[in-house]
Amino acid sequence: MTTITLDKTKRIKTLNHIAEVGLAIFNEEDYTIDNEANDPDAIVVRSYPMHNMAFGGNLKAIARAGAGVNNIPVDTCSNQGIVVFNTPGANANAVKELVLTSIMASSRNLFNGVDWVKDLKGKGEEVPQLVEQGKKQFVGREAKGKKLGVIGLGAIGAMVANDALNLDMDVIGFDPYISVDTAWELSRNIKRAMSLGDVFEQADFITIHVPLTNETAGMLNREAFEQMKPGVHILNFSRGGLVDEDALEVALEKGRVGKYITDFPNDRLLHMENAITLPHLGASTIESEENCARMATRQVRDFLETGNIKNA
Ligand code: MLT
């Protein structure tokens, strides 16, 4: 007599570190976290680039523990019937806090000032005097009263806008997917929702919170920089590709853009003093990693259990 054992175990592969509280959702008999699996039922990923990966015939879902899905070949997945989930909003607070920190840090020259003081290492007792002589170069501006232009009024953009009002900033906004009137309705606290051109022309600080798509790629380009107030500070915690980096380099060299603060390292900007690059830290808080992991793993489990697609 032949005994047939049906293997009902669902194998989940993770391609990045995923917070334990999220993985715990899989800790049931039917699920195995198997990061060596060639043909898992589902993949949970953060920023691992998946465009060149071949997917096994068993793969049913990919969940990104984050908002953007541009590290995942979404079209290929759709053609192969693989559902792609993301976790919009789950890391919004973490990103918002870093954006607001960076607005103040850039206007007070904090990043460059800290580097400059570090370079005084070894100057011994001269340090206090050198600091007194040198600190003039880091005199900053206050955020209060300055105009903040928020491009993209989704979960993160709206939170940034609302909290910037508490810093007494004058907040204006634009969203490429919703009309100015709807943006106004959705983000009641934003004083004025206006056209993109108006935001470029009026803002002292511009922060961009739109996904990277064919329509938004290179949205901040030479024409945009030319419309902006000379010396504007630009914050990009969304995706590097939203900015035309050739044009940005020129605008930074000329001082047309006073500072560019980005979460997306790019070798060509690293030598520029007025380009501040963070190592993709926007969503890197314990709280955000846990929120994203929980949301991503629940989506996968519910889908594998019931076929329900929530937020795909
Ligand atoms: C996002 O798209 O939300 C972030 O890239 C998440 C992350 O930092 O992993």
C-alpha cells in the first residue's frame, strides 16, 4: 500500500530583515519561514531588488513591508497571477518625523556643522576657540514663518503638512493625482492647495511625497528648479528617481537650490556640500518596522487562508 502524504505547509520566504512581531503571525502549523526555499508560497520583502528574480510556479503573493513597490516587478507579477501587497501609511509617522527633523536640521546647518566640529579632532585645547571663530559660517534660518510646499498629499504628505503648521510654518500643497479642490478638502489643515507651479515659485522648502511612476519620474527637473525661489531647500524622502539628477547637480552648483536633503544615496552628489544624503532612514524606526511587518504578514496570511485581497 502506498501512503501519500499531502504537504499542506505553506512556505514563506523573507528577503530582508522583517520584524519578529510580524513573522510571529506566521508561527502556526501551516506556515514555515524558509529563506532557502526556491519556490515559496509567498515572499515578504523590504527593499531587496526583485526585478531580476525568477518566480517559482508556486508563488502566490509578494508583500512589501513599506509603501513603494518599485523594487518589485509589478507587471510581471500581475501577468503571472501573483498578488502584490504594500503597507501604505504604516511607516508614515516615522517618515514624517524625519522630514520635519531634516527641515530644521538643514535650515540650522546641523549636518554640516556636526561634520565640521568632528574635523577639529586632535586640536586639543584650541577646540573652543576654533569653534567660536568658525561658527559664523553656520548661522541658520528659523523654520517659523517660512513657506513649506508639500508635493503629494497622501498619508505622509498630509501628516508633514499638519505638523509643519505646529512649527508656525506657512504650508501650501499640491497633489498630482487629485484636484486642487479635492486636495484642499482632504487636507483641511493645509492653508492653501495650489498648482505645482505656484508651489515651485513660492516655497522656501519643498518636500516631495509622491510614488515613483512613469508620470512622476524626473518631476523635479531643470524647468522646475528655474521656477523655484533661489536658495530653496528640497527634501526628497520618496524616491531618488523623482529628481532629474543632472539638472539638480547644476542647480546645486549654482546655489539655485540651496540644499537638497535626500534619503537616497547617489555617488555623484556625495561630494557636494549642499547635498545631504541619509542612508534610507525614513522608515527605519522600531515602531515603523513593526507596523509594516504586521500589516504585510497579515495581508499574506489572510490571502493564503481566504483568497481575500486587502490593499493589493
Ligand atoms: C517605503 O517605501 O515605505 C520605504 O522605502 C520603506 C523602507 O524603508 O523599507
